[in-house]
Amino acid sequence: MKALLVERSAPRFAAARLSSGWHGQLAAQVGPLRLVEADPPTLPGARWRRVRPLLAGICGSDLATLGGRSSRWFEPLVSFPFVPGHEVVGVDEGGQRVVVQPILGCGPRGIDPPCAACAAGRTNRCGHLAAGHLQPGLQTGYCADTGGGWSEELVAHESQLHPVPAGLSDEAAVLVEPVACAVHGALCAPGGDDLTAVVVGAGTLGLGVVAALARYRPDVSCILAVAKHPHQQRLATELGASVVTEPDSLRRAVRRRTGSWMLPGGQLTGGAELVVDCVGTAASLADALAVVAPGGTVALVGMAGRVGVDLTGLWQREVRLQGAYAYGPEPLAGDRHSFELAFELVGAAGLERLVSARYPLGRYAEAVAHAGSGARGSVKVVFDPRRRRPEGTI
């Protein structure tokens, strides 16, 4: 089968890191990713199924890995060589369309009894991601044993497979996994009354958070979205943002909304009760901390890695910094699972419109560069492993 493979190669990771800042396509070409002919992965056990990907997304964590920018935190939780791709809609052995829930917790790893987190349905907090009968891998797409969506076949444990409703398109279904992450980010902070929420970033995660806040947080009366590009600003408005602002105008927009004073240096006396950072850079986290209200919550949904940020305000204003990784039961939604809510949301909000370009595996360098550009009018770029012709966009 054809597959895109990432091998452990310090020179290739270094070359990708050096070139990614100025030429994304070259970074993909000289980096650790290459197209190969490979044997399909072996089924690890009786409860495992073969899945043929129909569409597989390219996300920010994939781009960070391929660009040599991932945190070393992940080194014990990844096994090489691996096939990337954890945002997957495919067809199982019985012909059923399925979405893969990629976390490789206790169930897929054959650990019985499971850890307390997995037993409670919170596989995102599993502590056994390097144990059991699988090689290390926090998710499908980072494990040498399972394969990933950037190929013509992967294997998945039956507990990871969610049937796709007949009326849901492939373009909507491939967004279920990232939208589940967005739902979790929108619902992870405490509830309240007449809250203002700021969403920093308007990629797939940010727009998903806007849509989730609009649908599942009636206690949020104003959603203020930060979006750089015109197409992102339009989508944020369509998906429920009350106010859309460019990054440079964020503090002024929050000051107007909350009636805060702006002190010398741009510091606000008040702010928004909830700020969701969907970017994960030092600049975005600094912005989030600058506009959160005293006693408020900053939810970190974007993968931050190592950043340098002044945390004095976090301490002095008793701000809560909340990580939001993956998905699980959501107390603010009656303990419904993020994946269930995501299936509902992608259909209700018409989120398939976020899929703006798809590529065959052979054009991986162009696809990765497109996904990393943040412009060209696109939000989600996906691979279509079935495609052979050179069309890039849909």
C-alpha cells in the first residue's frame, strides 16, 4: 500500500526546522516525511479492525512534528517509524463508514483492569500510553503498530470506531475529531451567567470553539473571536461570534465589551471571564492573559510546547490556566461525550465548509505547505488516499 512515513532522522528534522520559516513546501520535501510502498499494519488482536481512509486531515500538531518544532515531552509517547494522520474518516472491513477516535488508551493496549481515567471514559488522561502490547503512541498517527490516516490502510481497536450517520458527508465526518477537541475546549471551563468568551485563533480549532460555544454554552452571552484573515472573520461571524476583531485590536475590543479601563502599557482592569487560546504560541498566550478577567479562566486548546510568558498577572489576578486536550464526558453538557457532541455539531453548523482543499498522497509536500500557510482562503486541508489525479482543491 502507499503510505506517508515519518522516520527518526535528526538531520531531516533539523533541515525541516531550518527551512520551515521561509518555504513550507521545501521544508516538507527535505524533512522526515516520505512516500513509500509499505505492508499494511498487522492486526494486534481479535478486537482490531482494518480501516481504509477516505479522508484524513492535516492538523497543527502534524505540522509541528514535520517542522521539527514538537516539544520533547512527546518523545517517550511516539514510536518510529510512524504514519501520521489522526483525523480520519474511513471504511471498515464490513463496509461501514467510521470515524476513528485516535487516543490509544487502556482498551486498545489490552490493559485490564483499565486505569481510573479510562474507566471513567477520560482516555485523554490515560497514563499508560507507552504500556501494553502496543508500541508507545499517544494516538493513532503516532504509533508504529497502528498506522495512520495518511495511507491506504490502518488498523484500529473496535472501541475507537464510531459509525458515521448516513446523512453526514465525508467532509463533515473528517472534522469530527478536531471538532471534538474544540467542544472539549469550549466546555472545560466553569459555568456562570452572562459570560464573555474570547476565542484566540480562527483555524479549525478556533472556529470549532466558536460554534461549540454558540451551541452548548447558553451562559455565554458574547463570543469575541480573534481572526486574522477575511475568510476566517466571515466564518467566525457565520458560526456564532458576536464580535470579530483582528489580533492587534483585541485589547480595545475587550475593553469596549467589558467596560474595563486600559492602564498605561495596555493592561486592562477587567476582562473576559473565559479566554480560549487555540493557537498555543507565546504571543497568543500573552494576549489571552492580557484580556482575561480577574478570577477568570484561560483554556489552552492549541498545543503550546515551550513558551516564554510573563505569569505575574496569572498570580496577581488569580486566573485559572486550564489545559484542554482531546475529549471526554462533558459535565456542562450532562456528561455527554465530546465525540457525540461533535457529530451533532458538524452537521448542525455545516462545518464541512471548513474542508477547502484535498490532495493525493503523492502531493504531500504541497499539501503540507498549503495547510501551514494559514492563508489562500483555506481552513482544513485533507489527504484523499484514493485520489490519483493531480487535482488539489475541491
